[in-house]
Amino acid sequence: MMETLSDKTAIVTGSSAGIGKAIAGALAQLGAHVIVTSRSGERAQAVAEELIMKGGQATPCIFDIDDATGITPFIEKAAQISGRIDILVNNALSRASIAPPLFTMNYAALQAGVTANLTNVLAITIAAYPYLKEARGIVLNIGSAVVNRHTIGVPLYTILKGALNQTTKVLASEWAGDGIRVNQINPGFVRTDSMTTRQSAATVKMMTEMFTKLHPLGRVGEVEDVASLAAFLVSKQAEWITGASIDIDGGFSVQGATFPAPS
Ligand SMILES: NC(=O)c1ccc[n+]([C@@H]2O[C@H](COP(=O)([O-])OP(=O)(O)OC[C@H]3O[C@@H](n4cnc5c(N)ncnc54)[C@H](OP(=O)(O)O)[C@@H]3O)[C@@H](O)[C@H]2O)c1
């Protein structure tokens, strides 16, 4: 049985929707006080209320990974809520990394993607370090299966998730002496509400069919698949796991090429 997180405070960046919201829900269910974040106060509030209604503890906060100036004030505010930060889940992704072909990107566009999705993820983690050190805490980075197999169409995203993968390993090594564990989850294609509401029903159907074929286990991922692994990795049961980069992708990363049968 998973141990309780009842004395823990967990920040989940980008937890108003999708994978972040599911992770926030799973950690709240285990008893953590979850700091729910969104760029919108209303969206963070709505999810925090939903978690509280289900018996959890949650506090909404505004956080935007594109805004470097907001990082330190956000961490200070989060630390004041219950006087500690035990878990930091770096889940938020800036659209600045979902980019067009690399050769069409100018310097400013490249810089925006790298700043938001690498520099600022490192900066928030470093800002949280004193609290994580005090708590012998945990960092969980949400990567992507593109770290194993480049997916055409998201080049900068792939580069930055690869850099995040290395960041996970470097921080795990650097901070192991402080008792801080740092791990990463690499999901394959996961169906989220924001994806299904952004696109037409026909596009969602087409994408689901296309992505299903890329995942040998025969289905796309659900947010709960990722949330269960996240809950395990932040638990005591995973206390000897650090520097791990774990694929959760229905076999996407191990699917090989098919040779034609010999004639
Ligand atoms: N879904 C997939 O198939 C998949 C696969 C592999 C990896 N991932 C990774 O999983 C993570 C979550 O993806 P998702 O698909 O769950 O996304 P999503 O459903 O679009 O949700 C994104 C969340 O991030 C927040 N967010 C968006 N822009 C932000 C910004 N600039 N600063 C701070 N928060 C921001 C959103 O909140 P507001 O809009 O309310 O601010 C929302 O809570 C990402 O790191 C992504 O790369 C996803």
C-alpha cells in the first residue's frame, strides 16, 4: 500500500488541466497539500476547489513558466503556505517550445523556447532547492517519450525534453548528498481534455487512431497512467530511485522498424 503524503507539500506546475491536474489529484488523494498552478487565478482556484471537495488539501497559485521574474516570488509564496516544500513536479510546458521547423525560427523564437522550457525549469528548481534540502525532498520532471525517438514536427520540443532528461540526471547526482531525489517521467501520447477541446471531434479521432498505431500496447495514454507513476515516484516506496528517466509510453520507444519478409 502506498504510504500517506499527509505531512508533505507538493507543487505541481501547470496543474489546472491535463497530466498536471491528474498528478495534483493523485498527490492530494495521498494526503499532500498541493499547490495548484495556472496562468489564470480562476483556473487554479477551480481545480483547488475540486480537490478540496474530494477531501484533499490544495492552494491555488498563479505561475507562468514564461515569466522569469515570477519564479522566486512564486517559490517564496508557495513555501509560506505550509512552511515547507517537499515535492516539486515540473510539469508546465510553455507553448514557446512547440515550434515550427527549426530553419524558420529566428533568434528570439529560439531564445523564448529555451528560456521557458529549460532555463526557467532549472531556475524554479534551484529556487526551491533550500526548501527541498530542508525536507530531503523530491523533484519530478515531466519529460516526453520524444527523448527516445524524435517525433517529426516538434524539433525544439524534442531538443528541450532531451536537455531536461540530462538535467534530471545532473541534479540527481549533484543533490543526492542532500537526500533530494530527482526523477523524470517520459510519457508517450496522452489524451488530455485540453487536446480534445482544442481540436474538432474529427481531428481528435484521426489523431487518436494515428497515435494508437504508434503505441504497440494498442492504446494512447490516459492522464491517470502518468499520475499513478508520479505518485509512486514521490512515495517512500521509491526512496532508492534517483536519476531515473522512466518511459511510460505503451511501447512507443521500443517499437522497431519492420523489415519486409524475405522473398
Ligand atoms: N499530453 C501528452 O501527450 C504528453 C506527452 C508527453 C509529455 N507531455 C508533457 O506533459 C506535460 C503536460 O502536458 P499536457 O498535455 O498535460 O498539457 P495540457 O493538457 O495542455 O495542460 C497544460 C498545463 O500547463 C499549464 N500551462 C500552459 N502554459 C503554461 C505556462 N506558460 N506556464 C505555466 N503553466 C502553463 C496549463 O495551465 P493554464 O493554461 O491554466 O495556465 C495547464 O495546467 C508537459 O510537460 C508535456 O510536455 C505531454
